Amino acid sequence: MQTKLTLRLEDSLIRAGKRQAERRGKSLSALVADFITVLDRAEPNPDDLPPIVKRLKGIAQAANPDDYHRYLEEKYR
């Protein structure tokens, strides 16, 4: 079932979207639908990750980038 949706975008973005759609022989709606489909497929499913990756996922969130930069500065002096 298709449903109508109104988007508010900058004029320049709408023009760029229309140009891209024309180049591909599609409507702007089809182009947006394709883009959302690609985004949805690109998002990894956590259940599909190998066990080692599941265990490591998020481990570096507490790391401070400044500490790493200081480490690199010291290392390459």
C-alpha cells in the first residue's frame, strides 16, 4: 500500500534530487524509496554478528580521544 508523504526540504536539495532522479529515469519518490531501502539493508542486525564481535561491540565507548592523541604525539616524537 502506498501512502502520500510531504517532506520539507531546502529548494536546492529538491532540485538536486530531481536532477538525480531524472538521470536515473526514476521519480523523486522512487529515488527516496531506494535510498531508504539501502539504508535499511546497510544497518547491521546485532543478531547477525559473530560472537567475538558481539563481545567486543561498544568496548571502546569509554575511551577518550584526547588520551589517544597524546599517546600518538608521545610515540612519534
